[in-house]
Amino acid sequence: MAQNLHIGTLCVQAGYQPGKGESRQIPIIQSTTFRYETSDQMGRLFDLEDSGYFYTRLQNPTNDHVAARIAALEGGVAAMLTSSGQAANFFACVNICEAGGHIIAAGNIYGGTFNLLGTSLRKLGIDVTFINPDASEEEIATAFRPETKLLFGETISNPGVEVLDIEKFARIAHAHGVPLIIDNTFATPVHCRPFEWGADIVTHSTTKYMDGHGVAVGGAIVDSGNFDWDAHADKFPGLTTPDPSYHGLTYTKSFGKLAYITKATAQLMRDYGSIQSPQNAFYLGLGLQTLHVRLERHTKSAQKVAEFLQAHPAVAWIHYPGLPGDSEHEKACKYLPDGSCGVLAFALKGGRAVDNKFMDSLKLVTIETHVADCYTCILHPASHTHRQLTDEQLRAAGIAPDLMRLSVGLEDPEDIIADLDQAIKEALA
Ligand SMILES: *Cc1c(COP(=O)(O)O)cnc(C)c1O
């Protein structure tokens, strides 16, 4: 493809250019396995000496086209699809952090990732320190240990919609010889490309805006190819020393800038599984083709809804990076100049009881655990996803007990606002 194409063109075309007589749309290769003509051909694949498809748990053409589209959108060298966003963040971490290692993560990240790191990785012998992302560089630096392997944060946090100072995080990570991993789910590469601000690896829950229609759970990991693993070889032996399960091959020596994604595919996918199905990858590829068009509409509508809520006397507080005066507005102007996303957080005066009556009175807007697709939906973390937490624990996780997360969909914003308006009246009646 031509160089220097704009993001919308990449959404539509990157990752797949059919040849003469081939299908215009990415084909679904719904096959577990692939045929070879000689035993030697097959043997070379298992030594990673030849590239080729042999089993869909490791690689599949449909998935590879869609992964290549995501890599192009992020400006990375390679990407891998996973069965979910959870699997993407799990693989992104354990690819470079083993038992005895340590991870530092922003404390305001998505609850699922908070549990993954704080509960499940701890059980695997990986320790985690959660930090306040707005703390000073000096303060964050105190969390580093000799065994720290990575720094982790979200471009726009879920559900608090806080914007990360990515440049600051990249500076701190690199000063300590570790990569910065950014979960870019809410911003998507249409609104922010974290590699341009110094991040090394990007992850996605493609379940959200990338799919955009609420049809397929999925994830992706993208590598910028910029982190110099060999310069910190003692920290990352998995990449820089021989892998006995591939006849002593060393990933950085054999694959250079592709080392990280090759190891994640050849070793982690082989051993842990979690591939995205080709059918789901096809849906994801379709979603990506309209991502730039949809995200613009999500963002414009969310801005209108945010302005309506901000002006409403029944609203206790509202958080949307697009509102001037919002705590996140300045960072949003820098990192998200075309807008943040369709998600906002707010609360009504009167606390949980009023919040609940309001949600029960909604007619068009639905109560869902999902977020970031074409349907406008709402969630009250304290009553739903985080209901096992006390108010104090909620606050520690950066979630106000009265916070409602509203994900503004693609319906006409006038209808969304009218529904919110009537439900607020009901709640106060
Ligand atoms: C939803 C979400 C995840 C988890 O993704 P799944 O596809 O649900 O497994 C991870 N990070 C963020 C920011 C999310 O919103």
C-alpha cells in the first residue's frame, strides 16, 4: 500500500490487498489446519525456519489480515489477535514477566485488568504495585524494584474516563529500562496512537469500539518494535536467551523487531491457547472499516449529552474530557485532539437511590455491562460490576459510589437526551 495514508483509509484498506480474482472482502478461512506436500516442509515450520500456516491456534490468514490492519492503525510493526481483551492484557504482561517479576500499573485501570494483575497474576508469583497515575514522576519512581518488568496504564480509564499522561509514563518506564504497555481500548488508534507518545506495546479489548456492534468478544496486542530488549537483556531472558522449546532459538536474534509478537504467538499461543476465532476476526475486520466514522459520531453525541447533563440542576457532577474545566480536559487536548470517546461518568443528586430510580426509568438507554458500541447503555458499577466492594474500596479503585457510566451510542443524540431528561424527571418525582 501507499505510504503516509490517513487513518480512515487505513481503517478501510490496511492489512488486506486481494490479488487478481480474489475476494474483495477479507475471506473467512474457517479451517483448523493447513496442508503441506512434504514432511520436510512441515518440519521447517515447527523449527520456525519457514513461515506458513499449520494450525489455527497459532496463526490463521483471516486473523493475520485483521491483526495487520490493527498494527497499521497503531503504527506498530506487528500485532496478534486474542480471544478477549483479558487474554490480550494477560499475554502482553506474561510475555515479558514471569514468576518473581513485578508490574507497576495505574490504579484507575479497568476492573477486569485490576483483578487480573492484583489477584490472578499474584497467584502466579508476579507481584503488582498500583500507583496513582497523577502522582509526580519522583513518587512513581519509588515503586520500581530491580525485578520490575513493565509499566501499565490506560489511555482513557474505564470507567472513570481519566486521561493518562502517556509521555510522563514513557519517560518513567524508560528511565528504569522497562517498556510501557498502554491499553488503548477507549481511545482507539483513531483518536490516540500511544506509540507516537513513547509507549512500546499497545493492547485492546476489540470487543468495544473496534467491533462496535456488540457481536464479538476479542482482543489484540500491538508491538511498536521500538523497545530494545537486548539493551536490557538480563531483565528479559525470555526474549534474549535461547528458548529450549524451539531448539535453542533466541527471539531477538532470529526476529529482531518482531521478537515480542513472535514469542507471544509461537510460545504463549501454543501453550496457553486463547486464539480469536476466524469468524470473530472477520466481524472485527468489518467493524474496523467504519471505526473512524463511528468514533467521530460517538464523540460528537457524547459532547452534546455531556453539555446537557452539565447544565441540568439534578446532576451532582459529571466527568467528560471534552468539557472545558474538566480535570482531564488539558491532557485530552494534548493526547486526544480530535475528541476522547463516547463514554462519560456522572451522578445525580440524592445518591444511589435516585441513581437506581433514574436507571429503571430509562426507555431507550439500556442497562448493560457492555460499553462502547452502537447502543447507548448505562451501568452503575457500585450496584453492578463492582457490587462486592464497599464504598471505601470503590473510592480506593477511583470509582465514586454514585458514579454511573454512560456509553453514548449511535442513535440520534436528541433522542438520547430526551430519554435521559424524562428519566431524571421520573427519578425526582
Ligand atoms: C472491556 C475491557 C477490557 C477487557 O476486555 P474483554 O474483551 O471484555 O475481555 C480490558 N480493558 C479495557 C479498558 C476494557 O474496557
